Amino acid sequence: MPELQLTVNDEVYAVDAPVGASLAHVLRETIGLTGTKIACNEGHCGACTVQVDGVPVLSCITLAHAVRGDVTTIEGLRDHPLVEAFVRADAVQCGFCTPGQVVSAAALVAAIPEPTLDEIRHHMAGNICRCGTYPRIEEAILHWRG
Amino acid sequence: MARLIRTEKEVEGRFEEVWLVVEEDPLTQWPAGPLAVVGRDAVRKDGRERVRGEARYTADVKLPGMLHAVLLRSPYAHARVTRIDFTRALARQGVRAALGPGEANGLVEEPEYTGQPVAAIAADTLEQARAALAEIDVEWEELEAVLDPEEAVARELFTMETVRSERGDYERALAEADVVVEGTYRTSVVLHNSMETHQAVCEWIGDTLHAYVSTQYLWGVRDDLAKELGVPGDKVRVVCEFMGGGFGSKNGADEQTYAAAVLAKKTGRPVRCALSRREENTAAGNRNATIQKLTVGARSDGTIVALGGEFINAVGASGWSAMTEGPLTMLYACDNVRTVRYGAKINTPPMKAFRAPGFVEGTFGLECLIDELAEKLELDPLELRRRNYADSNDGKPFSSKNLMQCYDLAQSHWDRRDEVRARSDSTWKHGVGIASQIWFGGGGPPSYAWTRVGSDGRVTVVTAMQDIGTGTRTAMAQIAAEELGVPLDRVDVVLGDTARGPYATLSAGSSTTPSIGPAVRAAAADAKRQIVEIAAQRHHLEERVISIEDGVVKSADGNLSTPLEQLLELLEDAQILGKGARGPNPTGMSVLTFGIHVVEVAVDVETGEVRVDRVFAAHDVGRIVNALGARSQVEGGIIQGIGHTLSEVRLHDPETGRILTTTLDAYRMPTIADVPEIVAEFVDVPDEHLTNLGSKGLGEPPIVPIAAAIANAIRDATGADVHELPISREEMLRALEAAKQKERRGAPAAV
Amino acid sequence: MELLRPSSLQELDGGLLVAGGTEVVPLLRDGLLTAERLVDIRGVVPRGVQDGSIGAGTTLGELEADPSIPAALREACRLAASPQLRNMGSLGGNLLQSTRCWYWRLEYPCRLHGGDRCHAREGEHREHAIFANDFCASAHPSDVAAALLALDARLRTTRRELPLAELYRLPDESDRRTTTLDQGELILEVLLPEVQASAYLKAMDRKRWSFPQVGVAAARLAGGEVRLGLAGVAPVPWLIRAPEELDSATPLPRTAWKVDVARALVRRALAAL
């Protein structure tokens, strides 16, 4: 299997993965970072969202070998103020979509530190939550700095 | 004191008479309103680990040597497997075992819906297992498939007996009514689509099965697996500490659970069997479609004198027929009611309980019908509901009912309608609609809990319960903290493992808080009693003067004031153990939940777009334990309901019965951009007859009335009657056109 | 399967071309596409906006944020897909995306798959076409293509320059393809003429992240010509020049509602110019 080098959360990993392997699969199964969840595995729900050079992308349909840039997963954001903001605002129920929500939200507030409600809705629309925590996510992002 | 009683147990609206061992519960309820901890906002105990991705779901369980299993599913709506041969499949690289029809519960020889599993294959990797499916040699004999529920009813093809109910003299009352309104309402198949798909990882260690299952009912799965494998219940351990949503679809073991367990036995290796999202959209359960033909007769003063309904539940190939007639028979005071409910057997993937099964569908039909009655009577819809308020459930008193208070809370929001309507212009019409909610939510025995108090004064609640995302851990911690008199951050909760902790009921039917909550309180009270006994002995006081407040053990005269950990340091590494059980339900009473939604919508009358702008929700569910979590439940239920109201529908090919909406871009759930302003309020008055807590469940009530309230708001805005869910643009435009035709013919416009 | 990353156009030599991968990766996984060799073209396709020329490798997310591009294109990008998909997906790839018709995606032996029926016509077709739907009733899902059609864009490929309209063709008995690219031909740039005004309106089934039920792009070009590009109404992006052309729609029983929606959006889009 061809070898691949990935920088994830500022750490360099050298792994073996077939060309068809998704970044999500490599993160979860090979590197062992299971915070990134796979819920649909075809790019429709956003649960698998990670950042590549700060840009939110869907790791389940990103080929691991085609990644160009540094990957940030939820593990790399564990101390981001958004985490406490989500907890405070109760922006989590079952929690399966939540890591992806935080990754998208972190990119949003990096680009727009004080987003409006419309901006939040526009930028978070690719992260589906079946439990319906959306109003809480809005609040978490509006008050992310605490 | 334990005793054996015969009682009626209700889950998801289904009633059964059961024998139960119950313990009496001598505790008196706390006073109403927010207390020190209970009734206040509490952030989730396990929030941080979920947010950070540290929580381990079944999807994250990885065991050494684990195999991956996939299911071979029928491509036909009805067929028989006449021949199946695994030789080629088993010869493939990495393939370790296969199961054919009958070799595990759920693998059938005669599939009755597309997607029904007939076989299972396990291999080293998921890709190998999937590739091997194509190498299984199967011959099918296609059989006749019925896909239309009305055809099934005509041919008397049912999944269970037809249910008829009658009270009073329906025919006569209808004949004497001043006004009669009839309507046919249809709801569609919608899918749970929890973010974590159905899955299980099974491993045998010696003669014990360890099953990691994404489930709402640990003990149910334990029981199911024990029976399937012919082993004692204690030889099955079921673990689920975090699960990614269920909504009723994960109430027991399914094909993937059984296949994983049997394959693990066969291969001697752990086996994961996880559904893909496509399988989840196909054959993991659903809320069945319904056709409801409803009639209401009333006097001109608004008194409802007759209610009738014919309900067809398009159940699917198997399954139970939910009580779609429930709201019609229970919500309003009406002496003359007649209903018939059919469970149509059709060759489509069958229903599973989905957040208030039957009542969501039935409330849509009923509450739209009631509003159409209000229009015909030229009566305010809220006033009409007040006038027909039921003080009992067909003669049976309620344990508590504060629906009138909900109506009062809603009044000021309902009074906004002139202001809302005034926003209308030539394109966007604005309107307001309401709908009432009735549902169960009393829970019941048995459920048990322990509380351990250590020498550091920290408390651990232990129960083999599951937290499906509703915040069970936090609510249980609050109850224990309140009873014991310690700060919330000193309480931890251990749950999710049948090997660790006593029996607890399933997390469905809005039964969690009202079932396990009282058990936790009883366990905490037991521990407190022991602590008080110790303090009394150590400080030569009478027990009755001792209390614990904010983690400090005090005497009434103030002489004793010692931190709990100081009192208990003598324990060293031992502990105080308290034990509690859920007491019996009140007898001879109906334990129900109530509420009302007031919804503001805007409709683009040229394109059929519906926008939900605002929802006010008032719910009566007895004592609120976690105020923050309760608001989240209401928001979540409303948002999920907006999905089945506007954009979610499972479609199948009319020729083959195959499911077409298998992906999440075709099956469209609400995004954050679809969310209205939501204001949630609670009556928050304890049900004085119900347990030591007075709390009912809140998981389902918020999803029950939202579709009807939206439909009624649409009528208010546009005069159009929508009679079908989802209210697609096609349906909205049809209804608008019909309203225009009605107006041209001179029929009265909407009030 | 191997993955190549050429750094110049000259190195291109067959294989399945992929940029953002949002279309190709799922189709490969489903078996709707097969390939021994994948070629990551992000190093060779132009990316960025420069005086009315947009590199085909530019992502929809980049275009959404660029105030210099015409309103119709910018709005089409803004309302397309999800934020993550817009970050990943290229302009060129978006133009070449396949239909969302469930029969096609589930590999029914339909006309687009070389078979002899359109299962949607006789079956479940409520999201399908209202024009040119006799042979195949699939709907084209690209908002961006509709916008570029209205804007009278041209494409420059590795082989030729052509109006956007000529990128598409209706499938027929002898040829089931909906695009006219040759094997190995790669879209390099999208060229935009001057426009006086443009707009894009989209009817979709939820407020975001949904394919167009009906998308209408309108543009008034420099010379005053008015063009309307429609998404979601035909197997290819559909050009009309006046609202009256909607009268010649041939809806199926369950797509008649799309005609009404299209009328309203066409009127509004023209009013926005």
C-alpha cells in the first residue's frame, strides 16, 4: 500500500493507505483519532467535517492521498473557547454531529469573529443535526468568547 | 417492602397488563417550582466529552481482530429465496463466515419488503465483506407484492387485528349536530435517520457475550440476545454509554445485532455489523404513512357532539399499528365517538416506533379538522378548544392536567395574530395557527438505582440506564444532588452497562425521567438516611434535627455544621450504598402530558414556499428537572417536526417497491437555516399523584402538535387547506389553487 | 488504483480527472464510475478570477466571496450545495455534475445507463424535468450552469473555445451523454462577457443545501439582450429568452407545479434586472 504523510493537528503521521481510502477513514482507523464521526459517508451530512488549512471540508469524500495542507480535527480544537460555549449553551444532545459542528464553527469565527445570525445560519447549513440543537448552536457561536 | 402487583404498563401508547415487583415509595414530593438544583438550568454532565469527540459511541468501538459483517438484502418487495450458495463468497480473500436464512433472527427465507435481510457475511475488512455480497449465489422467486395501503385494507391484509372503539351514540349525535365537517388527511412515511446508524459490536469472552450496541434499551437487547442464543441473561452484557440518537428506532435488538452475535460465536472473533446510511434510509424503521377520514359534528355554540374516524396505518410488512385515533378519542370532551383503525400489511419496509407514534399523525388530522370546524362555526380556534376541554379521559380522572394553563400561557402569543397578518403583502401571506398536544409520558416501574457516597463526600449514581442524548445523566445527577443536599458538581452518574448497575427501563415513550428519576431519588434518600444515622450517632443528636445542605451536615440548632467529607472520612475507601426503586403508578387515573403550539408562518403564494417564522410552545409535563435541557428537548422536537411537516418523505418506486430516497440529499432534514424563533414555556407543576418526583416525560410532547399548528397557520394566512404531509410546494400550490376556486364559487373565506 | 498529480497540462495522459472530488469520489465508491488511474488536476487547472476570466479550478466558495463577479453567478454559488461542498468543489466540476435522479443514482437500467426506458416518466418523478423530458426526464442540478448560460459565458478547454450551451447536449438513442467533452478534454477557463445586470433566484426544498427544484438566472447583456438560464427543469441547463417560452413546457403529471414556480421566478428575476 502506498505510504502517505499527513499533518494532523500539527503532528506529522506517516501511514499506509490505499489510494481509495478517505481522509475520514484514515483519521479514525489508521491514526486513531475517532473524534471525527462518519454518519453518511457520502458528503451529505457534515458530521465528518475537518479543516484543511483552516477550510472546512468533508473528510468522508476527501481522498487521503489527495490532501494538500494541514488537517485540523476536533481533537486539535479541544481547548478552543467554542467547546465551552457549546457546553454552556447546551448545544449538544446525542453529540454525534457535534464535533463536525465545532470544526465548522471554529472556521467561521476565525474568519468572522462576530458573525450575525444570518452568517451563522449560512455557514453552518452543511452540518445536519437530527436532534435539533440548532438554536443552541446559534447561541454558542454568538457568545463563543464567553 | 416489595410486593407483586398486576398493573397496566404503557410504552409508546401501547398498553399491556403485566405483573410487576414494585417497592413502595414513602417519600413525599418536593414543593413545586425550582429548588436548589432540580428545576434549574444544568449544563450536561457529559457535554464536554461529546463536544470534544471524546465520547465513545458504538461506532467508535474497535476490538482486536474485529470482523466486519454486512447483510444481504432482498431487492424484491416480496420474494422467496429458492437457492443460496456461499461457496464463491467464502472463497474470497478475508471472508471468514456466512449466515443464511434462519441462521440468525432477522435473516429470512421469504423477504416481505425490499431491503429485508436474508443473509450475512463477515470479513476482515468492510470492503471485503461488501465485495463478497456480490459473490453470494442467490436465486429468488418473485411473489406478489401489495404496495397500496387502501388495496391492503380492501383485501383484508393486516399486520394485526383491526381496532374499533365506540362510546355513546355516534350516529345519532352526528345526525343532531348543527354543523358537520369532514376531511381526509394523509401523512407520509418519514425516517428517524439518527446520526449514528444502527450498529452492534459483539464479542464472546468465554461463555459470555459482550455486546456494544447503539440502543435505547440495554436490558431489552440483553433479553433479546439471551433468547436468541439460548443463554441465561447474565451471560449477556450490553454496553451503550453514548449513542447517536434513536427516536424510537433502537428499542431492541435487530438483524444487525443478532447477526453480529451469531457470527461472533461462529468465528470466535469480535464482529461489527453496522448499517450504512443507505440501509438506514431503507430498512431501519420509519413512521408509517396514514390515511385518516375524519368527521366532527358540533352544536352551533361550539360544543363538539360527535367525533369519528377511519384510520389506515400503512404499517408495512410487519409491525404494530399505532394508536392514530388517540388524540381524537382523548383530547376533547365528547360523549359520542366512533373509530376504526386498520393496520395495513403492505410489502414495504415496516414501521418502528418514532417519537409519539400514531399521535403525531393523528394530531395533524384532528387539529386541522378542529380548526376547519372553528372556521365553519366562525369561532376563535382557541376558544373552541377551551369550550371542549376534557376534565376526564372518558370518565377516568387525570393524575394531573394543566392544559388550560397552557392555553392561558399561549393567549398572548395567539393575540399577536392581527399584527402578524398585517405583515402580508401580495407575495408573502402571514398567519398564525395553533394545535393542542396530548400524549403519554408517565413512565412506570420497574427501574432501580444505587447511590454510592464516598469518604470524599462525592456521590455516584449507578444505574444500567441509557442516555440517548436527552440528558438523562444530568437529570439524574440533579435529582440525587437535590435529595442529598450536595452541590451538583459533586455528583457523577455511571450508566450504560448491564454488568454495572441494576435494571432500568428503556429510553422511549417519554418514560425516562418519570421512570428512573424516582428510583434515583429513592436511592439518594436511602443514602441520606444512612448518613443522617451516622451523624446522629457521632454527634449524639436525634436524626430528625439533622439535614444536609450544600454539602454540609447541619443540626437545626446550628451547633452541628460539618462538611460531609469530614463526617464520612471514617469510611476511608469504603462507601455508603443507597438503593432505590421506582414505585407504582397511580391506579384508576390517566397519566398524560399536554401542551399547545402557536405558530407564525409566511407563505409565498406564487412559489408555494412555506416559512416557519416563530413557534411558541407551552407544555405541561409535571415537574421540570433540568430547565435548560427541557428547553432543548422542546426545540429539538419542534425542529424534527418541521422536517416531517415540510420536507421529509420516504419515496418508493411504485413498480418495484424499492426505496428511492436512500441518501441524505434526497431525504431532506432541516438544516440550521430552517429553524424558526422558538419560545418554550412550561407549566412546571408537579403531578401530585405520580411518584416521589411528580415529573412526566418530555421527549415526545414537543413533536406532536407542530405539523397541525403549521397547517392551521397556513390556512390563517392564505385560506388554503393543506391535508397532506409533507407540505411540499406541490401540495401548497394545489391547496392555494383549490382555495382560489372555492372563493370563486362564493364560499366564505377564512376568518 | 493509482493517483497522479501532474504539474503541467502536457503531463496529462488519460485517467479519470478529479479536482475537488465531490462528484467523482462518491460516484467511484458507488461503482457508477470506475477507474484504474485518478488524476488530480488541481495543479494544472487555472484558479482565480482575472478580468472576466475565471479559472475552472476556482472553488464555488471562492466565487461566493468575490464581489467582482456578476450577481447571478455569485448568487448561484452562494445558494449551491453546502459550505463544505462549496469549499471543495470546483467551477469546472460543478458544470459537469450528473443528475440527482434517483433511478440513475440507483443504477436502474435507464436510458442514461444505456437502457431503453425512463423509469422516472412512469414512476416517481416529482422532482424531474418539465422540458425535453420525452427520452429522459432527469433534471440538471447545477445552479452555476444556469447562471453561466444566462450570462452567455464561453468556455476554454484544452481543445477549443465554445459557448457554454454547447457543453451540453440532450441524450438520444445513439448517444446517452449529456455533455460534449471529448475523452481527456479538460475545461480550463470560463469567460464572461460584459453584462448590465444579472440575478439568480432559486426554489428549493429546504432553506439551504438543496438542489434546485427550479433555479432561474436572468441577465441583460451589454447589448441589451436578455437571457434566462433555468436549472432543475430539463436534462441540461435550459435557455429561454422570454417568459412565454414556459408555455411550451411539457410537464409530467407530478412536475406541473414546477411550471408555476418557474413562471413566478422568471417574472421576479426579470424584475430584478
